[in-house]
Amino acid sequence: MSDRQSVASTAVMIASATNLPLTSAPITPSWVRSGSPAARNAVLSCSADGMATTIVWDCTAGEFEWTYTIDETIYFLEGSAVITDGHAPPRRFGPGDVLFLPRGTVARWQIENYVRKVAFCRKSPPALVTIGLRAARKVGRIKRRLTAARPKESDALATALTA
């Protein structure tokens, strides 16, 4: 059994509801541009290595700039927000919409009344770790190709015995 199969067979599915009580999660005051947006959140799940987290988050009316230090994929549940990153034109996001904001993005949020979202957050590993992982994957692919291209010893032995 491979390591991947072993992990898959022992993994436990975790279900979460998005209507759980939220706790205050104030927006960094220097990010607020207008109004008094009040944000709250709750953690729904966290990966074993701490690199991925799923949260439910809501916020009242206001305008702010959010600096993303992680990759975040958002699924909007309720309300709406007009969001821009300064490159694309402002766009209104509401229930059912999905938005990806990569690490390093500075997004301006305008919330007229209220917004509620599920956020899938992923920390990026350090650059050296990423380079190492890519190199290991490439070596694995090359090794598999070489193994597939090389005749098996048992095939060579069978050919020699029948000749």
C-alpha cells in the first residue's frame, strides 16, 4: 500500500455548518477608508499542517482595503460587496459568486449593507520549500519514465531462456 493510499484510508471527513456563532474579528483600523465595518468570523476547518484553513466571515457596511498575505478563495453566501484590486474594474459579488485573491493582492472592499462568505485560505510554503517540492516531483516523473522505458529484468531473462 502506498503512502497516499494509507492516508486516504485513514482520513476522516469533517462536515461544518456555516450558520455557527461568529466572534469579533476587527479589520485593521488603518485599512478602513469609510464607515465602521464590523467583521466577525469562525474557523470551520484547518489542515493538519496548518497551511490551509476554511472560515466563515461576515462584515457590516463600510469600505476598506484588505492586504492578502495568503491565497484566498471566496464563496459568497449572503449580501454583496463591490471589490477591486486596482487593475480590474470594480465588480459586485453576491450569493453564489466565487473569487480568488492571490497572496500579495490589495483589494478594496465596498460593502453597502452586509456580506457573508466562506473563505478557503492557503498559506504559501517558503520559496525554497516550493523549489524543493517541484524538483522532487520532476525527479519522480523522470524516474517513472526511465522505469517504464527500460525492459524488465524478468522479460530479458525469459527472452534469453527461450532463445
